[in-house]
Amino acid sequence: DAGITQSPRHKVTETGTPVTLRCHQTENHRYMYWYRQDPGHGLRLIHYSYGVKDTDKGEVSDGYSVSRSKTEDFLLTLESATSSQTSVYFCAISLSKSAVSEQFFGPGTRLTVL
Amino acid sequence: DAKTTQPNSMESNEEEPVHLPCNHSTISGTDYIHWYRQLPSQGPEYVIHGLTSNVNNRMASLAIAEDRKSSTLILHRATLRDAAVYYCILREGRDDKIIFGKGTRLHILP
């Protein structure tokens, strides 16, 4: 299994509080991604990174920011959590940008915003 | 973005082959066909991918129609552990983004 960990694995928070989710990899892969998964929507891309300090927005980026100061860590921040951000969040990594490159996914973080 | 169509759910008996269909009638010449699956309470995992020719690996086989407008993921001998949501995805040759649809939920009957 690819060395990807996500922390925390579960979190319950209140509306309006900041939340940071961490994705850590030991594979030294350059490309990292954050997805959210909601019933009826499948997985949707939030933000992605092509390297240290190189990040960009995905399909559903509103309300989220990311940072990548080290190759191994990709942080997803909800500046002021809302109930609509209740979801399961998955991090993924990839060795290359090519469409034939496999993405490896982490175990997920279940976030509940009350 | 190129889209795929999959049945919402399928059932199969344990130890029998499973054929999971996917239609992608608007596929372009540079689109790769990928399959991922997601086991309960886990992140998705890569299964297989192909461009034009049929492909085999230790997990499954991928049969691609000659006109590439459809494909079939074949699990040769299903086990209970193969119960999952299977996603058929098209990825353009130079694009790293994965667009997940709703997939097919595969139920395996003991």
C-alpha cells in the first residue's frame, strides 16, 4: 500500500470554526490532490498541488484553501466551517501528471460540521 | 469532459465471473479508459486502464470494444471482498485530473 496517512480520521466541529486536515505521504510523489465525497455526487476535486508551493483550484474549491510547504504534506483548511462542508475528505497522490499515472488514495477523513 | 454511463448496481454470485459494463460513446482518440474501485469505508483504488487493446492484470481484465465506445471490466472469479463501487473513468492523455461519476455498486452473493 502507498504510504498515505490522513489526520484526523474523524472530526466533529461547529459551524464557524477553522479546521485543518492533513495529508502526509512517504512516497515522495510530486502530485497531490484533495477530494470530497458526498452521497449522490461521487468524488469531487477540491484543490491539487504539482509541487511545493504550487497549488491550484479544482471543481469545488469555494470555502477551502490549501498549503504545501513540504513535498510530503498537503494541508486542507476550512477557514470557517459550514454544515455544507460535512463530508468525507480523501487525499490522493500521483507520481506523474500523465493520464496513465495511477492515483493512490488515503483512508479518508470524516468531517461533521454541526 | 468525456462522460461514462454505468449501471447503478449489479449482483453476482461468489466464485463466478463478473462483467461490469461501461458506455463512453463520446470518447476521443486520446482518452484512456480507467477503472477504480472503492471498498466500503476506504478510499478508491486503481484497478486497471487501457487505450485500445484489451488489458489483463492480477486484479482484472479490461475488454475494450473495437470502436472504443464501450468497455467491460471483468473480474474472473468474484469473492466477497470484491463487493465495492466500481468507477469507469476517461482520462485525457495529458490531463492528470480524475472525474468520478457515480459508478456501479457491485453486490456479491455468498
